Amino acid sequence: MLIQDMVQEDCEALLASATSWRLACSVENQPYIVPIHLGFAPGSLSGFATMGQKVDWMRQNPLVCVETEEVRSLTDWSSVIVQGRYEEFPDTEEYFKRRMQAQTLLEKTTPLWWQVGVESGQARQRFDRDHAVFFCIHIDKMTGRKAIPDPV
């Protein structure tokens, strides 16, 4: 197996096709990582969540990290890591267009994009449609690696 750095175009292609993501955030030097659905547009990732620890923590510390990968086999995979900044889109007239853009991006990659957020809120007995959160992660840095089978 050979491991190579990915160029930006390949990183963006993986982000555009990804259906599985992990979001990492941190408060007071304590990391927290969760699976999440996101949608990609050049320069940002869009997401949806219900109120809970990740939203609380991203509000306190907007610096986050996101990871996605495509694994075809143990020797044939790609992985991209994004470092960025959280921005929430409040449910106001000012942010209406950005909330709809986020929803459109999510619908392209995950037909049931809202389901995990709603069900996790219900499991916590804290789901309230009025507290659904749309957000974006502005991409500050992006790196990718891929493994390919060694031809030798």
C-alpha cells in the first residue's frame, strides 16, 4: 500500500460525495466527537442539529474539526480532515436564505438529513422544533490522504 497526500480538487470531490462525517469540538481542553450529516459547498460545510452538547460546545468554542473518509478496502481508502469555524444560522429573517441553502446542500447528500438530529433530541427528551439549529463550518484548512494498493 502507498499513502499519498491528496490535492485540493480531490479533497473537495470527496467532501462533495461524502455521506458519513465526524465532527470534533472541544471546551476547556476536553475533546468531543460525534457522527453528523453535512453538505459541502466550496469553502464551507453546512449542517443541522438539535440542541445538545455539540451545539453548546461549538457556541463556546467555534473552532472545530471534521473528518470524512471513503474506505474501499484496507489498502484502498481516502480521508479528508477539515479545520474550521462554526457559524450558527438563527431562525430569523436575516438568516432565512442561508438556512435554506444549508437545507438544500444537506438534501443533496442525505435524504433523511434531519432524522438523526430529531431522534437524538427525542432520546434526550429535549427535542423542540423551535430549537433546531442550522449552521455552517467555514473551512480554514483542509488536508487529505489516500492509500492505494502497491503495484509491486
